[in-house]
Amino acid sequence: MRIWPGQPYRLCATWDGEGVNYAIFSENATGVELCLFDAPGDGVERQKIWLRERTDQVWHCYLPDARPGQFYGFRVHGPYEPNAGHRFNPAKLLIDPYAKAITGNFQWSDALFAYKLGEKEDLEPTTDNDASRVPKSVVVDSAFTWESEKPLNIPWNRTIIYECHVKGMTKLHPDVPENVRGTYLGLCSDTMIEYFLPKFRCRRSRARRRR
């Protein structure tokens, strides 16, 4: 897989339509490995890529051959000095803190601990690989096709923002299916869409008349 320098912004894995830019912040790391997996439950990486570029404490690279759906994680190298606040352990696969999606199951195990159990203090790191027991980050395509919809172009001084609480709006609503009440699915149920649409259409017609 080809590896290009990439950019330090944005943090996370960003698909731009041609490839994926990976960027992760670490002030005290001495090295960062990007680990690519074929499946969420894999315990061994298909490929490890050292991030050679570092800009303002952000490690980054660009993979022109990567695509949405790629599973990945990071192994971060650095000092293991708990008394100084450093607990780097590259044996542990890390989820991207800015990941747009994660997948896979969390399986409890002693291998998840970064230090040896049974000691009075956590001063000695372990070398157990926990990749098969933790979820993986996933590259996603965040583009959205609006099809025939067009922006309303309503000036801010004529814009009304409708705010509601998801649970409060649907939890006790008798016409919302009981199994989705209090959830985002309940908020986009047919009953709630019918409730919101008249307000939206009224607002849009007023904007058109003003134009």
C-alpha cells in the first residue's frame, strides 16, 4: 500500500474521495503505528504502518489506496513511567479517539490491562496483545447526497431553530411505536415526521413569498 505524508488536520481518519488521511495527536509519544485489519475480530494486523510525519505534535499519513470500511487502530510507543504520568504500551491496540465509527465486541480479559496484575503497583507493563478483544475504528464516507433538495437560503434573522428533547418528545407519545419511544428512531417515526413537516413547509412558503 502506498504511503504519503498526509496532513495533520483533521484529527481522525478522513476519506476525501480518493484516499484516507490519518492523523492522531500525542505530545509524548516516540512513535506511532497505524494498524490495518481485515475484520473487526482479527487479532493480527494485515499491515502496520509507521507514521513518519509529525506536525505540531500530530502524527499523520495519507493512504491513497485506503477506502471507507477499512478497520484500523493505533499502537503508540513511548515511556512507561506511571510516576511521571506516562503509560505507553504498544502491545495494546488503541481506538482512534476521533473515530467516526467503531465496530467489534469488547471481550473482557487480563490482556486488556497495560500492566502486570498481582503487583502492588502498576509499574511493570505487560506484552500481551489485546487486538482480538477490543473494537476497531472504521473509516467512513461522511458525504451525504441531497438529491433534489436545495438549501432554503433563509437569512439568519428570519431563521427559526426548533429545539426539542429526544426522550421528552417521544417517550409518552401514544402514536409513536412503543419500542422506539424515547429514542432517535422514535423522533424520525412517521408520526413525528408528520408533526414536523407542516412547520417546515409553512416556513419554506413564507421564505419564498418574501423573495
